[in-house]
Amino acid sequence: MSDARVLAPFGRRRCEVVSNEATGGYRIVTAVDPSGPAPRAGQFYMLATRGWGGGAGERPYLPRAFSVATVEEGTDGVRLGFLLEDVGPGTARLASLEPGDDLFATGPLGRPFSAPREVSADAAGAILVGGGIGIAPLALLRRELSRAGFPQRVLLGFRDREHAGGMELFRCEEVRTASEDGHTGHQGYVTDLLAVMLEGDDAGSAVVYACGPPGMLEAVRALCAERGVASELAMETPMACGFGSCFGCAVPLAGGGYMRLCVDGPVVRGDQVETALVAGSGH
């Protein structure tokens, strides 16, 4: 697992929102970070807005952790795109931001995805498996792999039409989809597509990268373990600080003990964790 992380500057920075676009049932909120470094795929930011904590019951209390979907460096700073779904007080505030509004960001934080041959010395290709809002960091990873000339196949799964979007982030032809309601691609789970792909003779030369809901990640972890395929999972847990001080994001390790996902992850080797079914994760 790579530790080539981009380190976050100290403190919270004011970023200016430049766009908020609908994509299916999600939003892509883009803001300019004037002084922060460009993140790696898999890293995340702790996000908040003005008036945070001023809603009903003073919610939301804490900033929200979001991985980055798009990165574009320019003369005015780094443009960061975040894929959002309105599911509660915090995400509702973020999803309603308009151009010119302030977005307060701390990051980039955490470990990024590793290069394929850092995960497996014989890696010849990558399989990217995304589910729902979890497709975000894989969009950025696909760009990194393409720039490095590394071939990849992309599998994306969604619950239904309402909980789908972000397909345009991938901008490539080699995308296979699955949906539980059958509105796009294979009717079923994205892990159905992965299981078929891992039956091929060259499956052992692939590295699987995955991000999505806990049930999907656990299915990916188990499939890869059964077939001896190396994998990295971008996991999710409730995070309060992003710096490892609150221990709210501890997840069990396969060999015993725990890791703090915000500093030792969020990207972890599939064989490193006991399970991807972590209490409190997901929507």
C-alpha cells in the first residue's frame, strides 16, 4: 500500500464555489482551493460551509468527509470537484451551494490508491469497481492510471435511477454498468460483473480498486480473496476530525487490532482488514 500521500496544510481553507451541477440524482460541486496542493486519487477533504451548526437542532455538528472526483490545476489554484448526494443536514447544505459561496476545506487527507505494481508486482491491468456515490475517487484514479499508460476496465453499479449519476466523470468507452432496478446495464449487482471478469485466465494479473457501500466492498473483498486477486478498497467510516485524534473511525484488522481509517486509510489493502462491513458507514 502506498504512502505517497499529499500532506494537508495546517488549518481550514476558504474555497470559492464555481459550479454546482446536477448529474442524475447527485450533484457535482466544484470549488477553487487557492493555496492547497492537488490531491491524489483516494484522498479526502473535510468540508463545511458558512453557518455550519446553525440549522435545526444546531445540526450539522461536524464537517463531512468527501473524496475528490476531479482535480484541475490552474493559475487561480486547484479546482476540486466533489460528487454529493443530499441525504441529511450536512449534505443538504453542501448540495445547495451556489457559485460564489464559501466552501471550507481541510485536506487533502489520508492514504491514496497505490500504483498497480505497488499492489502486485506482476500487475498488467486494473479493474475499477464503483458503487453509487462511491464512484467519485475512481474517476480520479482512472485519469491517473491513463496518464501512466496503465490499462483499466471500469465497472459501475447503482441502486436505481434516483441513486445514480456521475457517469460523465469517466469519459471513456470501456465502462460496464449494473443496476438493481435494471435501468442501465446488467440488472443486478456490480459484483456480478466482477465475478465474471475474475473468472478469466488473466484475472490474476489484475489489481482491483473499489469504492462503494460497505456491502459491495465486502463482496469485492471476498471475491478477490477467493480468487487470489490483489485489491485496494476505499472505505468509509464516520469521521469527526480527519487527523486520527478522535479514534471514531477505527476498523478491525485481519491480524487483530485496529487502524484509524482517516490516517491509515481510507484506502486499504483488501487482505489487510477483517471486514469492510464497518458499523456506522454508508448512508
